[in-house]
Amino acid sequence: MQKTPAECTTMADVRVEIDRLDRALMKLLAERWGYIDRAAEIKRPLKLKADIPARVAEVRANARRHASELGLDPDFYEGIWAQLIDHAIAHERRLLGEAEE
């Protein structure tokens, strides 16, 4: 049964909940990856590049804002999102046959 942080009374409880959340995060990242693949499919006939700087800036700003709204460190979470974005762009470049720049 899922517990809130306050309901956890042992380290075992905490670890179970962290493991549950880690799995949920991975499932969300896998779902996100499906959209990355789809984006490349949509971009191909439109002749769009993998890297669209305005969109990258928007996603990074969103990450900062969401982190701040949730009381998290915006610098740290923007950094995580920057890595996600870089990895996604590299993947899209491969799918689109773009030369590495």
C-alpha cells in the first residue's frame, strides 16, 4: 500500500516508496520517449530540424518554472532537462539522418 512520506516509519518503508516512484518516473520517461520518436516522424516530411532552439528554450524554462512551483531547485532540474533534451535531439538527428553539428 502506498504511503506518504509522513506515513513512513522505517527506512524500509522509505525505500519501498522511492523504488515505486523511480519505476513510475521511468514509465513516464519511456512515454516521453515515444513522443520524441513521433516528433521525428512528423518533422521529416515538414523538413524540420531535430534541434529547434526556441522549443529547447521553452522546455528548459518550463522545467525551471515547474521546479520552482514545486519548491525544487530550478538550476538542478533545468540541468536534468537539458540532458534529456540533448539526448532527444541526438536521437532525432539519427532518425532524421542529420549530420552531427
